[in-house]
Amino acid sequence: MGHKEDLLDGAKRCLLEKGYARTTARDVVAASGTNLASIGYHYGSKDALLQQAFLALTEEWGERVGGADVEAAQLPADPYERFRAVWERLIGAADASRPVWKLQTEVVTRLDDDEKLREAIKEPQREGRLGMAEGMLGIDPEAEPEKARVAGLLVQALATGVMIQWVVDPETAPSADDLTAGLKVLMGEES
């Protein structure tokens, strides 16, 4: 691995351990075994490196919990069982996902003051929605673009809310069964 990859790996470790605001260039250099000049040479700035590292971490999380390894045939045919299976998978990864969600929460709080960061995450967020529709629900974004878009919006919105609840209070955060029961109530299927 070269300096560029070492820096990215070091930055990812620092972000997960220290958070976005507290990670310094010197922290990244110490974690990567490189030097300060390498940051500028390979990424232009510490901020650009941290943006890349953040995006890489969220992409890795997405691949772990809802990657393209899910085949539509693996999902239950019943829509409520499919919904429950998706959330069981996501919530099952909640403990391992906690550092990424803490970091995402911190990054969101910075967006009003950091336009470059906001711009850097817009397109990956859009791509993430489609990836969630495909990886978690088996909807092909190329074959059914609008269906994938709206399903991805819903999954992303729910995932954010559910994971924030797990970060705040894992003891009362929703389970896959809770979410499925809630959906049935909303759909008028149960009371």
C-alpha cells in the first residue's frame, strides 16, 4: 500500500476514534505512518482527505449491511416479511455500525458551516439511496429507476431515524418486529 492509501486508512481510523472535528492532520499522519506533506500531495488538504475518508466509511457500511450480494429471490415474497427481513439485517448491524452513525451525526451538524463538505456528500447520498433500494430490497435502479428512487428515499429516512435511536438509547430503540408492527398499523392492517 502506498502513502495515499495509508493516509486514507489512517484518516478513517481517526474519524471513527476521534470524530470529524477533533481529527487533526498530525493524528492522521501518526495513524498512517506517513508525513504531513503527503496529505497535501495526495489529497490537497486535510479537509479533502477527511471528506474522502468519511465517504469511504459510509460506502463500506452500506456494503456491509445492504450490499449488492442480496438477490431479490432471497427476500421473502410477503411485503411485511420482506420489510422485517431488511430491518432485521440493518438493526442486527447496529452495534458494529455505532461509530459510523456517530460520525454521520457529527458530519450532518457541520453542513451549514461547511459548503464543501455538503457538496461532497450530495451525490454519494443520492447513490446511497439507490444502493439501499437495490441491496436491501432487490430493486434494480436501472430497470425501475423511479421505484428505486422512492424506495431508497424511504429506506434512507428510516435507517437514519432508527440508527439515531440506537445511538441514543439501544434499550428502547426499535426492533425489526417493532418497525413491521408499526408499518402494519400505518397501513391499517393491525390496531
